[in-house]
Amino acid sequence: MKKIVVAIDGYSSSGKSTMARELARRVGYVYVDSGAMYRAVTLYALEHGMIENGKVDRERLAAALPGISITFEPAGADGVQHTLLNGRDVEREIRDMQVSENVSRVAEIPEVRERLVRIQQEYGVRKGIVMDGRDIGTTVFPDAEMKVFVDASPEERARRRLLELEQKGEKVNYEEVLDNIRTRDRIDTTRAVSPLRKADDAHVLDNDHMTHREQSEWLLNLFHTIVNEK
Ligand code: DC
């Protein structure tokens, strides 16, 4: 069967990673979480003192980029793909609040985007890939055969994110999480380089009132329709 590229974009905590991962598993494609790559660069910048009071030292970070390697380790016993920063498993650290609070500022740096987009495009060369992020259907793979834009209200996304963080034992409150989501939405949609925007040919999935299962089925149906039309 002919392989395609699937691009899934949307707001933070819209549930796009979960459904993208699930689709990849069900159809035997490679899954790439592009947000994890921006998060790993952010962790690197934090660990090397390149971020102070939310301000990123763009020059130092840009100069350090060639020495930053981000790879993925296939899902192990826990069923989750792990992100490696220069060979070190950082899957847990890149999801904490400190990284979440700073990642949008790192993701708006043109040098960072340029480098990560190039790595992401290499993953797509052989097709058979599902990638999720903010600019996958617009910038990384403008020719992707299947594009999806996931939408959900900030309140619903904050509720889901809070649950996720609580399960990990992090102490945060709803207002704090909602505030973080609103700030990230604003930065993601208004930045100069590759802002979050629906590609003209993307299929919209508004998942405020959908269960995980319904979303997965919707995605799989769309995938089969598109592959069969090819
Ligand atoms: O999907 P996520 O919340 O893990 O993404 C983390 C941040 O990375 C998010 O604030 C925006 C940024 N990002 C981006 O700018 N472009 C992408 N393709 C993916 C993520």
C-alpha cells in the first residue's frame, strides 16, 4: 500500500499527540512528536543557564545548536516513545512546568525552528510517518497527503492538562494551568516565524465533546479514505 505523510497540528493540550501516536500505532507508521523536540532544546537552554526570567539568550543558544542532538527511542514496556537529548532520556523532564513555561519563547527563535524543521523533514523523506505539532501542515510538510487541525477550548484543554499533571504528582492549580495555556496560545499564534495556523487544506477536528475513542475512529476513517483515494 502506498505510504503517506500525516500532519496533525493544533493548540497545546488539545490531545493531538495522543491521537497521533495511536494512529501511527494502528497503521504501522512512525510517530514523531515535534513538540518534544522544542521541549528538549528548552531543557538544554535551561540547564545551560541560557534562560533568565523568561528571556532566552538567542545568540548563545543559536551557537550551541550544532551540538544538540535530539533523537527518539522506540516505545518500550511503558508504551511511550522516549525523547533523548544528547543520548540522555529526558522524557519526564521535558513535560514539567518549568519547560512548559519557557518553551514558547524558545520555539519562536528562527535559528531553532530552522534546525528542527530540517530534522523533521528528514523523517518524512520515506513517508509512512505521523507528525504532530504547530506548523507541520503549513511549513514542515506543506505537501502532506493528510492534514488535520485539532481544536478545543482553552478551558477543556486546561482541565485535561491538570489531570495529566496531577497524575504525575505535580502540584499545580487550574488557574495556573489555564493561564499557561492562554499564554502559549497567544505566543504560538502571533510569533513571526511559522505561527500556529490551520493549513487551508486541513481537516478540522473540534474535539471538545468527543471521547478518545471517537477521535481515534474519526482519524482512522479519514486516513483510510485518503489512502484509498491515492
Ligand atoms: O505540543 P507541545 O505542547 O509539546 O509543544 C511545546 C511547544 O513547542 C509549544 O508551546 C509550541 C512549540 N511547538 C512549535 O512551535 N512547533 C511545533 N511544530 C511543535 C511545537
